[in-house]
Amino acid sequence: MNFNDPFNRVCNQQQSEYLAFRDALKRSQVDSLPGAEALLADIKKRLWKFISIIALIVSVISLLFPAAAVATLVFGVVIALWLITNSFKGQRYVKRYINEEIIKQ
């Protein structure tokens, strides 16, 4: 029994998310190691692109509306953290897919 997740709700949710992710990868015909590694690289590249866009938008809004700078910065940080968290989850799922589906074939 895990005290952080006594009823395995988080574990079950993560498992169902992974299964949906795995099925989406199979439908997209990502079934080789180079394809999965390209997907990992694309996730990282997309993350940095979106964080750069968020930083640019936050900077412009802060310069145009100095009174809203703090709220804009907080909103930008929250969005960036959400993107980082989801990107890391996506990377973890791709690595799991590589280990379970591609390497074990």
C-alpha cells in the first residue's frame, strides 16, 4: 500500500493516460527507434519554442502595461510550468513506449 496513493487512483490514471498515448503512437505508425527518438527531440524543441514565445509575450505585455507586469509574469510562469510538466510526462511516456513496445519486439 502506497501512502501517497492509497487507492491507486493516480497510478490507474497514469496507466490509462499511457495506454491512450501508446495507442495514438501506434495509429501514427511510430514503431521504430529512430521515429521514437525523433519524437523525443521534437518534444524538447517544441517545449523551448513555446517557452520562448511565452517569454516574448510576457515581456511585451509587461513593457506595454507596466501595471500588469506582475500578474502577467505570474500567468506566464504558470503556463511555462504547465508546459514543462506535460513535456516531461510526454518524454517519460515515449521512453516507456520505447522500452516496452519497440525494444521488446
